Amino acid sequence: MTIEGTRDAIIERAPAKLNLALHVRRRRSDGYHDIETLFAFCRDGDAISLAPARSDSFAINGPFGAALAREGDNLVTRARDAFRAAFGDSACCAIVLEKNLPVASGIGGGSADAAATLRALARRHGVALDDARLFEIAARLGADVPACLMGQSAIGYGRGDDLRPIAGLGGKAALLVNPGAAVSTARVFAGWDGEDRGPISGGDPAGDRNDLTAAAIAIAPVIASVLGVLERQPGVELARMSGSGATCFALFDTASAAHAATGAIAARQPDWWILETSLA
């Protein structure tokens, strides 16, 4: 984390989210889908800095900051405003988002940023991080935001916001790869074939799947190439697309195997975004 703030700034991590498995069960009447997904979180990601200020401000920096610079609306400021409405907060603040994760990439960047903003505001105002009002705000902001707010491995049901924490995934070496393709979550879900292939296993992703992979590949065929490259790396235990794509990940049996894969893939595909990390 390279973000810097004032002496009074609160700095909150916004880790990358992985869907180790994602089963789509049905389309709901509200436009969402009922899913069953295994969430896990990486040790690396974006970061939020929040400091007292005379007037509100919001700035974005980092490698992918330019991709968001022209947005008139952002989940970070929406989270700030929703917190104020729920808790009666009127104090101004300066927020800086360090954007290290690619945008629209299936690893929860915007959702993680919103969740980190809620945690930073809660810390500033002495609100417990398990306060039900925070999770109510998170659910209104987006289906993945409650999981990112909780920030631990869990199985998500319903829209993905009915969370059941699980243990045992921390420390696993991981490699995230994005080929530079941004795919629309709505388009990918719209391309789901509608077939219910059954429930999630309950904690071991090896026998599970991501039901959105085929739909995402139809939009961005390069995803199939990324998966193929990851699957061929020595020491890989699992290679899969995360969320609605286009980021794919691999879990490795050792950190040295993940490091070797990083070098091999970077040498062959220098334009791909690669993050060598581990599960939290």
C-alpha cells in the first residue's frame, strides 16, 4: 500500500475479492439472480484514506485511477453519503482512493472500495464494524458490498449478501491475471444459459464451478486464453474466472510456484495485468 494521508488520516485496505466458485440458480423477479458463491479475499488491493477536512473532497490516484477519473458518480462517495444519512454524520472529510485493481474486472474493486469507506467512517465515528446498519447500507450499494464489508471467507446465498462465514482458506498462494478486458456484469449475467446445475459444495471449491464463464468468454474470448495459460502452470491447484470476469485466478500449492508462474506469464504476456498475492 503506497497511499499517504495526513497525520489524522484513517487508512483502510480494500482487498481484491475472489469468487472461488459461483453457481447461478435462477433469475429473480427483481432483476438480480439467486446465486451461491464462495467468497475469498486477497492480501492486496485498493486502499482508502479518509481525513478530517473543512469541505468534502474526493480524489483518485494509483495505476487505474484514470479509468475512474471521469465518473460523475462513484461507490465511494455514495457510501459516504449513505453513512451520513444513516448515522447523522455532518463532518466533512477528504477521501483519497488508491486504485490498484483493474476496473470492471470481477474482483470487487468498486464494492471493496465502498466497503472500505464504510469501515473508515465507522472507525472515525466509533461505530462497531458489525453494526447492522452498516450492512443495510452495504446491501443497498451492491450485492458484493456486504461480503467486502465483512472481509472474510464466506459462502454467499441469495444475491450473494446472505453470508455464512467459513474458515480454512487463508494463506493460500494466489495469482490474479486480467488480459486488459473490461466486461459488463449485466451483459455477462444476461448471457447465462439459464440452466441450474445444482448447489455449491459448501467450502471446497475444487468440485464447484463458475456458471458465468461461458457467457463471459462469449463477450471476451481472451478469457479462455488466460484460463488455459493458468491451468498449464506447474503447481496449480485450481484455475478459474472470478465473478463475471475478466480477471482469472490460480491457487498454487506453494508460494514459490506462484512466483515462478508470475515470471513465466509476464514474460509471454507483458500487457496482461498480474497480481501475485495470497488469500487472507
